[in-house]
Amino acid sequence: MKIIIVNDEDEGVGVKDRETLDYSKDIYRVSALWIANSHGQSLLAKRAYTKKHNPGKWGPAVAGTVEEGETYESNITKEADEELGIKNVKLKKAIKELVRGRYKHFTQWFFLKIDKNVEDFTFNKDEVVEIKWFSMEEVIELIELDMAVTLSNELLVDMKKRMRR
């Protein structure tokens, strides 16, 4: 699989096989979906223990690395179907942020408000071991306890606003 490599302005500068990425230098693209319900809860997914990045940690319900030939939008639509069986819904584009840490990537966030029970999602057990609805306070607590991937304050503020709408 070829991954799009970008510069600090999120402009494509090439592609690389995932196995040859230099995580200390290469910046790539990720799409992620924040799912909320009308009760003010957010759906998080616990990443499979076999995942290379953040195994066993709670994170966005859906996320994926943008591959050659994909856009952020086409990637998140594909990932939402593959990871949770979500189809034929309108995703709202949210913030995009440059994450600089162990892995460097632009994350384009999308937002979906949907009222479904956890049992009504069909999740891919190779990607995710569990999904669960959390209050925003519980999400923040998971981050503080290092049980979830780090989410920026800017993202949390943006998602809180969207959840109120």
C-alpha cells in the first residue's frame, strides 16, 4: 500500500510504501471520524492489540491513513464502512490539525451525529476490540490515564461545540 507523503502545508510531495516510512521525518495524512449521539456521548473504539500504533488504546471510532489515489473524504467514507459498517450518511468536515509527535501526520477530522446502540454497529475485530459510548468527561479521563490516544484541546473544544448543535 502506498501512502501519500506531504510537506508542512499538506501538499503532496510523493508516495512511499507503508513499510518504508521514516516516522522521524515523513508527514502523512490521516482521516478520522468523531461520532456523537444526541445524549452528549462520543463513540470511541479500542484499537486491536495487534496494531502498530497505540495498540489497546481508546481512540476515534474510525480512522485511517490516506492512501495513494484517495482524498481525506474518500478515505473516511471507506474506513467508516470497513470499520463500523456505516454507509450512506453525510459526514461533516471538522478541523484539520498537524500532529507532531512520534508520528507526524495531518489529521482531517469529520463529525457524525447518530443515535445507534453499540450492538447495531458491525465492527472489524482485526482493527477494533471494543466500541463504547463515553461522556466527554470520561473521554478526558481516559486521555489523562493514558488509556486513550492523545487528542488536542482544540479538537475537544470543536467537538463539544458540534455535539451541542
